[in-house]
Amino acid sequence: MFMKKLLAGAVLAASLASVVAIHSDAEAGKIEDIQKAGVLKIGTTMDYVPMSYIDEKGELKGHDVELGKILAASLGVKAEFVKTTWSTLAADTQAGKFDVAISGISRNFKRQADMDLSKGYLNYNGRTILCRKADAKKFTSWEKIDQPNVRIMNNPGGGNDRFATANVKKAQRIIHTPNNEIPELVATGAADIMITEVVEALHYINADKRLAAPLIDKPFTGRNDFGILTKKGDLDFMRYLDFFIEASELNGTMEKLQKE
């Protein structure tokens, strides 16, 4: 089984190179432009642990940072990371400020309609909450969370913001940027709840013993996954991105990144 998986990954990896070679002989497109520039510009928010974030040494880290570097290498170019925000992600993508955006970006109909999204990777299992461990027994349902004395904090512009806007009816809303500061603000009492995703919640409850995710096994939304986002218009480039993800899954790259 391992040998079959390894061979399949090797075939797909070789095929990626052939896709680029074939395309370079055709009319100029996104892939050729990237290769001529020698750089793949990657938009990322740098505030979403464990996908894309600045660590304590000031270095850009995360699952999607490494994925972006591997994508650039598959095209034979260097990766250059461009900072964006959840509020400006769509506008920056459509304005061409970068070639792709990779930052734990949820796949949804709105993004697919306005831009192009690759096939999915890394299922994040829906939206949930972070709260202080001391308060975990208080927040056992959405009804108990959405109360006038509860302060709910989230970062603006992304899926968590849309979820909060649609569902918070009674509680106090607090908007805060950047996203990765919110867990500490919850832990120290500046807010009571952070709207987040299961993959992010898992990181923080393991990293900070002051925090809890009491509803992590009962997320408010269904399973979803992340995708690579790009400006609409180049079908060959989208085929390449889909093929890259498929190759990365079959050759074990995705599994390795997720473990790390």
C-alpha cells in the first residue's frame, strides 16, 4: 500500500512538471507569467494559527505558509508572501495584489462565484467557540452563549464574522484585528467568547491551559475545508492548483504538514 501511494505521488508530481511544460508552449497565461517573474506572490493574513501566523521570533509560520512554499517550488519559482486581511481578502485577490491566497480560507459559494477556488484540503470541522476554562460549564449551548451579559469577539471580514453577524442576537459584539490576539484577550477577560473554527480551537486549548472549547465536539456549522483562492479567469491555472492539491494528498505532503 505504501509503495502504491509513493508511486502514485511520484507520477502526479512528474505530471505537474509536464502540465507547466505543455502550457509554456501555448499562449501566455498565469503559469507562464509567474515563471517569467520567478516569483509566486502568495496573499496570507499572518494572523491565523496554525495556518499562517508570525511566531515569537517574528518569523512567518504555519501549515499554509509551508504549503505555499511547496506550490511555488512545483512551479520552479520562489514564494513571496504578501500580507492581506480578512476584510480585504476578496478585494486584494480580485485586484491582483498576489497570484494566490493561502491562509486557511474556507470554501463557500460566495467566494467561488466571485473568484476561483481550488479543490478543498484540510477539513476544519465547522465553527465553535473559545472561552476561559473557568467559564466552560456556563457555555454549553448557543442559547447560553447569546445572552446580553456575554461579550463575543471576532476578527472582521471572514467566515467567523459572517457567522457571528448572522447568529448573535442578544450578546455584545466586539470586533478585533488581528485574529491571533483574540485568544489572549479572552483568556485575560477582555471578552468572554471567541468565534473560531475547530482546527484553530484545538491549537489554542493545547497551547494555553486558561482556555477551553466546551462545544468542540458539537460545532455550530457543518464540515468544511480550505481552498487556494485566486482571481477568476485562468482555467489552466485552476487546473494546476487542483492537480497540485491532489498530488500533495497522494504523495503524503498534506499528511506531513498536518502532523507538523
